Amino acid sequence: MSALEPIIKLKKVNKVFENGTEALKGMDIDVFKGQFISFLGPSGCGKSTVLRMISGLLKPTSGQIEIYKKTLNSSSKSGEIGFVFQDSTLMPWATVEDNVYLPLRLKGTSKEKVREDIEEILSKVGLIEFRKSYPRELSGGMKMRVSIARALIVKPKLLLMDEPFAALDEITRFKLNDDVMSFWKNSDLTVIFVTHSVFESVYLSNRVVVMAPRPGRVIADIVLNDNYPRTEEYRTTSEYAKNCRMVSKYLKNVV
């Protein structure tokens, strides 16, 4: 596949739920390899719906979704996609390492075969010392790190993140933002990140897609390549403040 070809294509995608709610209308978007894209918008604009359709958890009512030039159904079973939900969705009866091992266990891979991979990813998220701990013994931020490790253990090409830090305090959120940026920078990942936060979207992304509700649709697609990938210092720069103001203006028109 050429570097100039999109790895994901949404063509005139519509989604209407059984209760009649029109969640998305005429969604057209291309995603290219290596991008870090944030979908930004108010509740009800279809951000999470788009993510779930790309993952194969939902089907569009009409239109077409292609991933790596495959149809949605075939690509969603390929193991190329990792998903981090807003809730950590950990098994409370399983240890940290067993929670991370889960997607490989479901594939029939023996734990011994991937033990080093599990330890490596737990080291990357700073939880190797907690591998025998249970979710009840972890903070909210630590639980989310386990969820991220579980998504990355399958070595996906595409990482989908649905408001993963919304319930966390600001200090923990900033730290996890930096961690995700580091994972992205040091891997071959393409990331699609859903958020309500202008500040988070501008800090993380090299592309921000602003969506409006009723029905969900794209109203702005903004490229932000300055100072990228970013570090904590970026939060204090004039470029960051300028970009936050620009993105906020688009968002102001939809809420």
C-alpha cells in the first residue's frame, strides 16, 4: 500500500439506530498511516459511534467502510485493531498480567509463549511491579494503563481510544497523555482518539476532526503539525494557545 493511500476510508456512512436516532449522516473521511487523529465534539455527535463502526462493533446503516483495502467484516477480524474504552473494563477476578494476556488467550496462544511480551508491555506502561495485583488494588490511572497494555499486546497497527481519560483527575490525565504520545512515537501505530476536551485534542493530535450533532457530521478537519510529536513544554507555548483558540471557535458553533 502506498504511503499516500488512506488505510481507512469512510464513504457516505450513515447510522440510524432502531429507535430512529440519526447518529451519523454522510460521514466521509480518510485516515492515513501514522496519523494521530482526535474526534472532538459534544455528546451525541457520533464520535464513539464512528469508532465502534471502524472496530467492527457496529455496522453502518448505509455507506461503506474500508480498512487496509478490506471490507469492514474481514478487517475487523484481522487482529490489526486495538481498542481502549472509556471504562477500563478489566476482569476483577484476574491479575494485571492475566488481564493483559486475555486477547492472546482468546486467540489460543499459550501464556508461556508470550510471557516476555506481557512483561515488556507492562514495563512500558510502568506496571511490571504490579503484574500480580488485582484491579481492586489499583488506582484509576493504573487500571487505564492495564487497559492500554491489553490493547497493545496484540501489536495492532491501529489503536482506537474512546475517551479513555475522561474520568481521571487532571494530573493523571496529563501523564497518560504523555505516555500515549510516547507509545505512538516509538511504534508503527495509527491512533484515533475520541475526546470532549479541546486542550487534550490539540496536545495529542496532528489532526483534529470537529463534529456536530443531530445528526453527527464533520464540520472541520484541522491539521496541527507544529511541534509534533509534543512534550510537556508545548502546553506553555503560544502555538498551543493559538491552536486551542482556533479549534474552540469551530466547536463553539456546534454547542
